[in-house]
Amino acid sequence: MTTATMPVLKHEAYDVVIVGGGPAGLAAALGAREGGAERILVVDREPEAGGILWQCIHAGFGLHHFKEELTGPEYATRFLRMVEEAGIEIATNSYVLDIAPDRTVTIMSGEGGLREVPAKAVVLAMGARERTRGAIRTAGTRPAGVFTAGLAQKFTNMLGYLPGKRVVILGSGDIGLIMARRLTLEGAEVLGVFEIMPYANGLNRNIVQCLHDFDIPLHLSTTVAEIHGRERVEAVTVAPVDENLRPILDKGWRIECDTLLLAIGLIPENELSQRLNLRLDPVTGGPVVNSAMETSVDGIFACGNVVHIHDLVDFVTQEALLAGRCAGEFARGQRRPKDNIKLVPGRNVRYTVPHSISSEREHTIYMRVREPMERCVLRLGEVYQKRLRYVVPGEMVTLKVKPEFLENFHGDSLLVEVVERGDA
Amino acid sequence: MATTTVTTYLCIGCPLGCRLEVEHDGPDIVEVRGFGCKIGKRFAEQEHTAPTRMVTTTVRVKGGVWARLPVKTEEPVPKDKVLELTDLLHTIEVSAPVKMGTVILENALGTGVNVIATRDVEARPA
Ligand SMILES: Cc1cc2nc3c(=O)[nH]c(=O)nc-3n(C[C@H](O)[C@H](O)[C@H](O)COP(=O)(O)OP(=O)(O)OC[C@H]3O[C@@H](n4cnc5c(N)ncnc54)[C@H](O)[C@@H]3O)c2cc1C
Ligand code: SF4
């Protein structure tokens, strides 16, 4: 484990500086080395690199990348060891305050003070933050006992504080489901998971193993309409929602509880991206990136949850290796040819990453759908289509695009859509 | 003729989430229905006869940089042992430093499965 702080940096300037040392930042560092960069620095504000993985103590990581099922901490440890073996420098307890368009990175650390570090290329890997109560505008008082699920996870799994005894969870994504089991095992009573959408957002595996195993009810098309309590949460009112997702209050009921966990999604941590004036995608909340994972500012690359929210760390790793490699190449003065094809999200596709591709290389396109669909076809303009048995919003869809697909294509944009078979 | 009962399971094999029906006479399976593919059939048989789960939780650490050490069962254990096992693990306290892979509980509840640490926890500097 690397808890040692390294306020004193080894070099005055770096080939590649990576902002954030989660799984994205660590894989980007390895990628940068592959891309030929020598002086590489990973900066993380926490006492140890590894990001969110340390608190995700459940199994379910690495099936694609390591071909075995690891827990979050095991996945983080493996990457940290590889980064250390590659001799890559990690500065922990260090906060990146600012990045200038000329790629000067301002780093602040307790012991090291403020430093300006010039870099030939920068990789953004700051991860995401959790949506809070403001994002859902629940009525009622503002007592203690309302936590985001990720914060509750850190309290429980690392600091050893149980957030409460009688818990209601809002949101059926994997984080909400995992926390339902976690708090039950720690002796709390989880009174129910409430989901505003008509379908659960998490994996069926988690519905079975985190809810059914412990007889925790899941209420779909239902939300928390009001929070009660003065100092501490005393109860919540939950209610079914109408077709506009507004609670139908006279059908609501009250649940006595001391804790409400909000598992209502993550949004890219985009403060630095905004300061840099990067072009952002309003749908993902993260920067627009080309097929080299480069943002709208030259030499600034991005990967992981800071670009779009991932459900599988393995895809974070894949994307970050690419971003790192391209940043390493950029630092050595090599540029990939510009993309010539823009990707445009069409029917049932919320967004794609990257936002553009080149007809000369092979690419992996990641995308998210708007709604569940069975027996469908994923279409890339008129040039390629692939049958899919199902799609769900909770699972990212990936598509490998080979240069052959684009041999006879001369346009400058391609519509990406998922449609029911027969509609194609 | 013996009367049979139907128990339903949600398949975890993929997002289609087939509702699997196991018709059984006590422990004996008569028929499995509702699966979209053979993964579902196998899953229903396993869940019905001998369900198992990986257990992940934490144990207390004395003198560590963190208060808790994450642990896991090396192999899945019978599902009906999960609560008993976590209750037992929550009574355990180890001392920092601890290395990833260290056995925290051997042959947990006689299952033949060890519980191991899933990370290093260094000692807190005095
Ligand atoms: C509760 C939960 C359960 C999950 N379960 C699974 C699962 O079962 N299987 C799976 O494959 N995936 C799972 N995931 C997803 C996976 O963990 C994430 O996709 C992945 O961790 C994202 O990696 P990242 O590096 O982009 O972000 P993070 O892990 O969030 O890392 C970002 C890092 O950047 C640092 N940072 C941010 N801003 C700054 C700054 N200004 N200066 C310095 N440092 C900064 C942060 O401290 C942090 O260490 C889960 C995620 C959560 C939250
Ligand atoms: S039975 Fe097959 S198709 Fe149905 S949910 Fe299970 S894995 Fe998916």
C-alpha cells in the first residue's frame, strides 16, 4: 500500500501528468509508459491511489481484464503494484487545483505546498461524484441521516461507522443494491429499495444476491416524496409515481426510519474540465473526446468516470490504457491522424464515447441506451449492423469498429442507433 | 400421486432476467421451466439444490491506517451459512500490519473454505 506522501517531486517537468489515481489514472500511467513517455506523474488527493475501488469490497471486478473475479481492493492492489514496478511516480495527498491550456498543472499538497508542474501531455482521470439531494428536490426537512450511498459505503467499509439502524434506500442501481446487502450484513435493517423508473437499474445478480437473499423489498415506479424529522431522520413518505414521474401523494405511505441512502447516480467530476473550458457533452456531463481520448484542448486527454459513468472497471481500464498511450505518444511529438467521422447518437442511444472516429483505425465504441429493449439491432449508419439479444440502460454497450466496415464510406458522420428487429 | 410445488427464481445469467420455475417434490426436481437458455436451467437447479454465495465483509483492525480490513471467502460457501459467517467475522479483530491474502479465518464454519484479507493495511504511524 502506498500511504507515504511524496510532496517532493522527482522532476521539475514531466512528459505526462495524470490527474487522479483511481483505476483510470493507474491504467493511463501504464499506457503512457507503453506510448513511450519516461517521466510520468500520477497525482491523487487521497492518502493512497486506487480511487473508489478501496471501498467497493464486494466481488465483481476484473472478469474481463484479469479473467477472474476480484474484489475492488484486490483490483486496485494489482494495478498499484504494476505501476510501482514500472517505476512510475505517484504523489498522494496532493490536489490538482488548476490546469492551464499550455498544460501547466498546479498541485497543492500539505507538505509540498503549491507547485506548478509543466507537462507535455495531461490525462484527466478525476472520476465522478455522487448526485446529492439537490438533484432530486425531495420535500420536507433537512435532518441528519441522509447520506449518499457511496459515502455510507466508505463509512461502513473503511472507517467502521454504521450510518444507521433502520435504512431506506432510494435508487436501484448497483451501488444501492450492494449497500442494501452490506448494511444488512452489518446488522442494520434495510426496509426497502425504491426506484422511480419502472425497471431496476442494477444487475439481476445483485437483485437476487443483495435483495432476495435477505427478503428486502424492491418497489418500482416509486420514490421518496418527503423526508421527516428535525435533528435526525425520523421517517420518509414514499409514493408511487405517475407517468411524468411525479409522486402521487395520496397513494403514499410513511416508513419510520433513521437513515435515507441516496443511490441516485454519479456525475463526472468536471470542475477542472470546466475551468479549462473543455467542450462538454451535456448528456454525459464529461468532456467530448476523439478516438484518441483527447479532449477539445490539444494534449489534454481524459478517461474513466470523468468522461462518462462506467459500470465495469474493466472498461475503465481499457479506455484509460488507450488514453495513456495516446498521451505518451503526444508527449513524444507523435500525433495520430485526425478523426474524419463524427458519431451521432440516434434512436435509443443516449451518447457514444468517443464522439468521433477515424476510418483508418480499429475502435471500440462505448454507448448507453435510453431504455431496455429485447431482440434488437445496433446500427452504425448504413455500414454495419449487429444483432443484440437485449440492451438495458444499466449496462454499457460496446461495439468494435474495424476499418473494413468503413472502406466504402465517404460521409463525415454516422448515425448510431439501437432499434427493434423488423424496425431496422 | 405425490403433490408437487413450484418455486420461482430470477435468473442472474443476463439482463433478460427469465423467471425460472422449478417444479419439485420436496428436494427432487420434477421439471425446470421458463429459461431462455441453458444457463438458466443450470442456475435454477443449483439455486434449488445447493445455493452458494461468495461472502465479502470487513473485520476490525487494531492500529491500522484504516479501521476495517476487507475480507472474502476464497470460494463460495453454502448460502444458509452467510449470516452466521458474517456474524462470526464481525467478532474478529486483527492487528496491523496485515497483508493481502493472509488467512483471517481457516475452514470457516467447517465449510473447508478460508476467509482471506483482500488488501494490505499498514500500521498507523505512532
Ligand atoms: C459503489 C460502487 C460499486 C461498483 N461496483 C463495481 C463492480 O462490481 N464491478 C466493476 O467492474 N465496477 C464497479 N464499479 C465501477 C468502478 O468502480 C468505477 O467505474 C471506477 O472506479 C471508476 O474509476 P475512475 O478512476 O474513473 O474514478 P475513481 O475511482 O473515482 O478515481 C478518481 C480519483 O481521482 C482523484 N481525484 C479527483 N479529483 C482530483 C484532483 N483535483 N486532484 C487530485 N486527485 C483527484 C480521486 O481522489 C480518486 O482517487 C462500482 C462503483 C461504485 C461507486
Ligand atoms: S435463462 Fe438464459 S436468457 Fe434467461 S436470463 Fe438466464 S441467462 Fe438470460
